[in-house]
Amino acid sequence: MRDHGVHEAVMVDQVINNLIADKKGNYVDCTFGLGGHAFAILKKLDSEAKLTGIDRDSESLLKANEVLEKDKRFSFINDKFGNIQSHFDPKSLDGILVDLGISSNQLDNPERGFSFQLKGPLDMRMSQSDKVSAETWINKSTKEEIAKVLWEVGEERHSRKISDSICRERDLSPINTTQRLSEIILASKPRRSKKHPATNVFRAIRMEVNSELQELQSLLVSAGKLLKEGGRLAVISFHSLEDRIVKRFVQGKSLEGQNFSFKKVGPKHFKPSQEEVIRNPRSRSAILRIVEKVA
Ligand SMILES: C[S@@+](CC[C@H](N)C(=O)[O-])C[C@H]1O[C@@H](n2cnc3c(N)ncnc32)[C@H](O)[C@@H]1O
């Protein structure tokens, strides 16, 4: 992965101290990224333990290869974590970590098209092998589909107005850069706070293009099947919709028909310390929930 800014892993101590109950166990980091959490996990584990990193972004391979060369406890899978069930046996894992969203490196690379602050192609795919980019989605979806995603996923009050402007503009010429989309959004809604007006729209499109909420749902159900009794699941989310899905799941509210259940580990959720938020402002909205499988 090229170095476009440095990604600092979030709430590392809280994750390590509460995820690892068996230092000889079999662990999976579902969102390897630049390996921040994975390095810390490996440091804590004994020599006979195992850690598998997963990431759908093949740019993670570079960092993963560095770890693979040095540490035989580690292996890497370039896939979506929603497919985790095809890689592990039922009741074989002691711990699963998921750190949702994208890394600072992905966000800060203009070529990836995630940022409304950088000029670049309107891409936003976490995996280059996925077919639908943000450009395809924005130019091919109906006005209603766009408004629905901006409203439901982006919680954007001006969803209809923005969707109308997008469809008007794309009739003139296809929208294919982050800058043009950002300008369309800026012209369609008032700027009322310090938050950039395009923040929610860009995040909603990214979440839609990468099916992020569906991936999370699949991962949670798979985690219930793949964890051993006493195995632990740690999820860091940055968005209220994601956290709501995790919360409902760990409370057993979305588990009808499943024959497993969880109890919480530590407080109802963990938040970053004030020092961490000052050092790493990106951690500000992070919520970590950790649970243990009881049956
Ligand atoms: C917030 S970053 C993780 C950073 C990592 N914990 C670290 O310390 O470097 C999220 C990573 O998860 C990956 N990712 C997001 N959704 C994924 C999915 N459904 N399947 C696999 N990887 C995913 C992204 O490509 C990104 O590299």
C-alpha cells in the first residue's frame, strides 16, 4: 500500500485486553488494513497461536506479506469478511476482530476516490475486483434509489434535493470525479455547520457501493457459528447504523432461528480515551463492543 498518510489503529489496548482470552488460540482480524491491530494481537499471543488477517483490498497484501515473511503464526486471505464461513470450520475460532470502514491510507489516496476533499476519479471501491464503482452507481441508479440511500444510509436531510441535482447534472455529462460530485452537493444544500456538506453523502455512497451493512450482517451471523464456546467477537464501528446492527445482534434481537447466544465482555461499550481522540481525531466516533459466545 502506498503511504498516503498514516493509519493509526483505534482503541488497541481495549481490543487486546478484552478480545484475547486464550493466548494459544486461533484468531481472525477481519479488517487487516495496515496491520495495526494485527501486530498488537501477534505481540500478545503465544508461539503456538494463529492469526489470520482478512482484507478485501489487495493493497493490504504488501503489508501482509511483510508479516508473512517474519511470523509463521500469521496467514492472510484477500476476500470480503462476509465470506468468512468459507474459510474456517464451525466452532474453530477463539476470537474475531472487525474494525469497520476504511483506513486513512485509502481515504487519503486521491486515486481511490473516497474523499470529497481530494480530486480524483469517482471510484470508492474497497476491492478493485468489484464491478460497481461510485461512478457507475451515481450515473446508473434511479433518482429514487439515490434519494433512498442518501436518506436511509446517509441520514441526509436534503436527500431529495441532492438526488434531483445529481440526475439533472448527469444528463448534461456523466459525473465521474469526486470534485464534480462535491460541487453538486455544495450547490444543493446550505452550509450550516463546520461539517463539510458532502460528508454524509460520500459516506452513504461508499457504504452502498461496498455493501457495507450487508457485509456486517453476514459477518455477525458467521461469527456466531465459527466461534468456539467462550470465543470472543470485537466490533469497532464508526456509524450509528452499524452500531445499531451490532447492538441488536449482541442483545440477541436479530438472532431468531440461530442456536447461539452472547454475553457482553466489559462495559456495554468502549469509547476511546480523551488522549486518544486528541492524538487521533478519527477515533472520535468509534464505538467498540465485545461479546463472548456462551452457547
Ligand atoms: C478501518 S480499516 C482497518 C485498519 C486496521 N485495523 C489497522 O489497524 O490497520 C478497515 C479495513 O477493512 C477493510 N474492509 C472493509 N470492509 C471489508 C469487508 N467487508 N471485507 C474485508 N475487508 C474489509 C478495508 O479495506 C480496510 O482496509
